[in-house]
Amino acid sequence: MSNNNCPLYAEDLEVGTRRHLGTYEVSEEEVLEFGRRWDDLPIHTCPSEAASGQFGGLIASGVHTMAMNQSVMSRHFISRLAIIAGKGIREMTLDHPVRPGDTLSSDVEIVSIELRDGRADLTTRVSMVNQEGQQVLDMTGVSVIRRRPQS
Amino acid sequence: MSNNNCPLYAEDLEVGTRRHLGTYEVSEEEVLEFGRRWDDLPIHTCPSEAASGQFGGLIASGVHTMAMNQSVMSRHFISRLAIIAGKGIREMTLDHPVRPGDTLSSDVEIVSIELRDGRADLTTRVSMVNQEGQQVLDMTGVSVIRRRPQS
């Protein structure tokens, strides 16, 4: 990837490149707040009910886990791209519960770049692990980015 | 689906059932707020930059669109199930931009129920459309739910 101030176009990316995206600290307050707003189920929003349940405590909503990943991905990767928009997800698995107190760490790999007229489909695979090295999220997604303008 | 006060177990669900999940009003304030917190790109967070860009205005983050869908899905469907946890997404496409002022409407269909020991994998497909009937999100996801306890 280049080091100048231009955004990264499709032609600047290389299949197989991996990049560390940074870490994310999960607080109980945020698990409860996100859950109440977007996914109000006891496993995300009721500590006492969650404590006696399947996971022995609160776990983050799957959408919250995706949002945490997006925040590091957006800040440390997508913001550098000549991005047009997100297009979708090929596959996403929630492999291990995300709990308050976890420190999560994401890495992205460029899986494919399909050039089309003026734009390209960029497929990336992101792996997010917790402080024990357990993978919590594995997601292959597709975004549309611009090709380098003809000079 | 039954009408008593028990949660719906795997045995209470039927493949092919469709259910309307309700509607969601998208405000500009929320698009900006969610974007700043989770996906801080100009297309979600800078009205003037977005106005001169690809979509002629702000569009909601893909994760925000998923969260909006989750809020109606959680309230009107998942909260009635004997849910254990979300497991993943088989496929998700963002088919049309979500814009401030949109009224979105989601429907869910039960695609498959795979029974295992004590639990089941429940695969659902959700379609979210805007006020013009344009599909904005199409998502096939898998959750784990409990089977009916043996009496």
C-alpha cells in the first residue's frame, strides 16, 4: 500500500495483504447500552438473568460485536480507501461469546479485487480475537471501491 | 406459532412461516450519531461531502442498517423465541442505500430448523424494504434456539 496522501484505489491493493486493525475494549456499560437500544434481550441487557443462563453472564449482541469490529476497521483501513460503499457479507460467524472486560483485536486480509468499469469489488476477511486468542468473529465482506482515475 | 406464554421452542416453529416485523423510521440525527460512533466515514457523517458524492447525500452505515433491522427483529420475533444466541450470517446484501427520512419495513421467513441434542439451528431470511418498496437489506442468518424440554 502507498504512503502518499491519496486514497488507496483498487490498483494500490494487493490480494493476500494482511493488516492489524487495532484493539477494542469491551465495557459492561456499553454492552448494556447497545443491547437496550438495538437488541433488547436478557442475555445482553439483564445481568442477573444472564448470570444464571447459558453463558454465565452478559454477552455482547452480535450486531454490537460487528459494530466494534467496524469501528476499528473503519478507522484504520476503510478510511484510507477510495471507498464507495459496503455491498454485503459473504459469510460471518460468531465463534465465541464477547464479554464485558474483553480486549478484542482485529486483523484484515485482502481476499480478492474484481476490477470493473471505474470501480472494483473488494473482498476482505476479518478475524477478531479476544485477549485469550479465541476468535470471536470471522467475517468475509464485500465493499465497492474506486479505481485509480485516468490521468 | 402458539399463543400461550411459553417461549417458542424449535418444535413450535415451521419452515416457510413468514412474519412482518414492523417498521423503522430513519432520522438524519441517528445516521450521523451512529456513523460518528461506529463507522466514521464522510458518506455517513459529513452532509456536505456526502451531498457532492456518489449517492447525492448521507446514507446509513451498513452496520447501522443491520442494527435497525435487529431492533425490529429482536422486539417482534427473537424475544418470543427460546433463544440461546446468534451464530452467524450465511449471506447479507445491502441492495439499496438507506437514507435519512426513509421508513423501513422488515419481514422474516423461517428457512430451516436443524434439530440437534437439546437445541436447534434456526435459519431465517429477513428482507427489509424502504417506503418505495426497494429492498435495502436481504440477510440469511443462523441462531441457536432450545428444543422443548421433555416433560
